[in-house]
Amino acid sequence: MNTFATVTDRSPAAPVLSAADLDAVKARQRATWGAGDYSIIGTTLQIVGESLCEAVDLRSGSKVLDVAAGNGNCSLAAARRFCDVTSTDYVPALLEDGRRRAEAERLPITFQQADAEALPFADNAFDVVLSSFGVMFTPNHKQSANEMLRVCRRDGRIGLANWTPRGFIGRLFAVIGRHVPPPPGLAPPSRWGTEDHLDDLFRGSASDIHTTYRDFVFRYRSPEHWVDVFRMWYGPVHKAFAGLSADGQRRLEQDLISLINDFNSSGDATMVVPSEYVEVVVVKK
């Protein structure tokens, strides 16, 4: 999975991969996101889903699709606003986690396994399409953007939350990429956090693209605590450590602690790290 690279705002497009290569990348992605337990991390990001539903001015009764939903942050936020929600991901275990959360809150949500690059829905089927730190990790950016546009009705809205290259998580991917190089030929996911790339993906089919830069703040007991949690539960970090020798693991841990210290604003032994993301609202023509 190419979750370990960063990009400048004007980086060149990546080479086009063959269908076979893309299938291989997707298989690797499923294994990566299935490693650890992303839901342990995902639940801490719930506030982003709530903010995104407000950004798209979500109305009760709307038909909403959550793409690459993970354990359902946007799905739950939309269902709390009395929408007709379909939550999709291509990792079944994550959908099950979302289903358990919905059952606990007694929220009616439809869960369906689906590839963001081949959504199994009719054209113009949804009023709003959402994705929070999800669709940005698909290998074929243009295809996944086209699919979101296709299933969104005219004058409907697409709402996205994407990590930026310069923010903490964008920098995290770059650090890991120095230790475990990503497969060649993929556009970095952090390109979704740049306005030029969003224009490339959506401008031709959009009457408006509005971007707002926000911070999600990671709050942990210490930098070491964050490393321990992400090493255990967050698939990309879990896989990176697992693929290194003992010496390599120590060097990666040191670099991650150094990165956290660059961003940490706590002023004490705890970790308070703002991570920039871009909140995007696309209005389909």
C-alpha cells in the first residue's frame, strides 16, 4: 500500500499501472488495513466525520454513501442526522466494526462490501457521497473520483477529509517511506490533500469546490504511547515495523519520536499533536 509517501503541491503524476499491477496493489492494501485493528485508531477520529457532515450541510432524509468508510465515522455521523446511509469498504472486518457501532447506537445503516474504484450502485443514486481518510488511499485516484461523481446526483455534494502532505500524518508517511519504500508507480495518497490535485480530479464535473484546512489533534499519554498504539493497531505502521529487522525497528521508532517532537505542543510529558487535513466540499454539476 502506498500510504508511506508524501508529495509537494505540484508533484508530477505517477506512471499508469496495469490492471494486474493494480489488482496486486489492492490485495496488498487489504492485507495492510486488515492488520492490527484500525478501529482502535478510527474511533478517535469521529469528530472529523461530524465536521464533514456539517460542511456538506447534510439534510435529514438525504441518501448518503460513505466510501472507504473504515469503521464508519461518517456513516454514524450521517445516520445521527436521520439520513438513509449506505456504508462501504473493501475490508469486511472494518464493516463489521461499523455494524457493531451502529447496533450499539441503534442507528439504521446499510453495510455493503465495495471497491471505491468500482462502486456497485446506479448513476445519480445518492444525494451526498462522503469519505473521511478513506478514498485517498485508493491506488487509482481518477477512477475513484469518477466513481464518486457517477453515483452522486446532479447538484449533489461530495465531502472529503484528506490528510495534507505537510501535516503530521503526511509527514508520518514520508518517514515510514524512508524505511519501507512504497511500491513504484503509484500516486501518493497525500496528493488528495492538495488543491491542484483536487482540481484535476473534480473540476471538470463540479460547479464548485470548497476547501477548508483543519487540524485533528492527536492526544496521547506520551510520544512513546502513540508509537506503541500505532505500532500495534494501525495497519500501515504495524506492517512497516513487521517488515524491518530489530535494528531497523529501533531506527524507525527513533524517527517517529523525533517527528512527534517536531509537532508536539503539549509543553509537558504528554502528546498533543495537531495534524492538518483538508475538508473538501464538491458540488456536482
